[in-house]
Amino acid sequence: MSKIALIKGSTRTPSVGTDVAEWVHSILKTETTDTLQIERLDIADFNLPVYDEPVVPAMVPTQQQFTKEHSKKWSAAIASFQGYVFVIPEYNLGLAGGTKNAIDYLYHEWPGKPVAIISYGGRGGGNASKQLSESLEQVMKMKVLATKVLLPLSPGSDMFSAMNEGILGQDTRKAWEADGKKELVRQAWKELKEALEQPKEEK
């Protein structure tokens, strides 16, 4: 069986990312099978400080080992999955620092695995999506899927609720429904499934 991690990238409190990840999960859990399962994973649960290991991630585990418990737990969690769906916010026109820090903690756990990117923000998080895509594809050597899902938050009271209360508003949910965002999430999942079914390249 292949396990896919649905990773919430935001580490803020409160965080609308929790509701966004739940919205994505509600779609994808109906698409799982006996051989393809999805599990929620929250970067905030690992309490990762700014990278504090005395070893470069690319050296682990080939030459050295992690020394901190938070690094070991994060490494073990990520290594246990065969693919990933990132649900990420965009802050100030860029990728959130907590998301980037968590990714940069590791190296050998990522390469060759497929990953879908779902972003959210005032304009849908396109900048954050592009930055994460480039990092994962060019540096981590992952298979970044073609479909990028951008989820814009509706202005006004919905934006206020998202930023200050961590609540995903009804206007935003309705807009996503009307704009076919659920179908895009399913398309990304289909691409991820197809990527897992492809023969693995020999090293």
C-alpha cells in the first residue's frame, strides 16, 4: 500500500490552513483505495526550530546522523510516505518560512517522490506555489505534478476571519465550489496516483 501525506505548511496560530487542509482532505479521502491511502501531517506538530543540526541534511544518513529528537521524528515521518500533497499559505507574496525550514531539514527523504502543491492566500498563493515547486523539483529532485491548485480567499469578512480567527468562510467555500476547485484537487490526486504507478527509475 502507498501512503500519501497531506502536509499542512502553516505553523501560525490561529491558522486557516487547518480548515483548508480539512477541506482538501474531505475531497481526497473519498478518492482513496485499498492500495492508496492519505494521512494528515502538520508541520507545526513537530516544533521544528530554525535548522539547528550540526550536520548538513545532504550528509544524513550516508555519512552522519541527526542529533536532535525533532529532526529524527520529522525525518522518520517524511520517509514513511511514498508521496505528498502540500497545502501551503502565501505570506507577503512568498513561501512561508516555516514551510521552507521544514523542507530544508531533510534531503534524502524527498528525491524521486511525487508531490502535489495546493496553495491559498488573498490571490491564491501563486508565488508561494511557484517557489515551492522550483525548490522541490530542482533541488529535492521530486516529481512535482503539473496541476497546481490555487485557492484565493474571498475579501471582506472572510479574509478577516481567515487571518484573525483561522476560520475558512462560507463565501470562500462557495467560490471554490463554483470555480471548480474541487475538480482541480481531484485532478492533482489523479496525477499523483499515475506517478506512483509508473515504473521507478533505476539509480
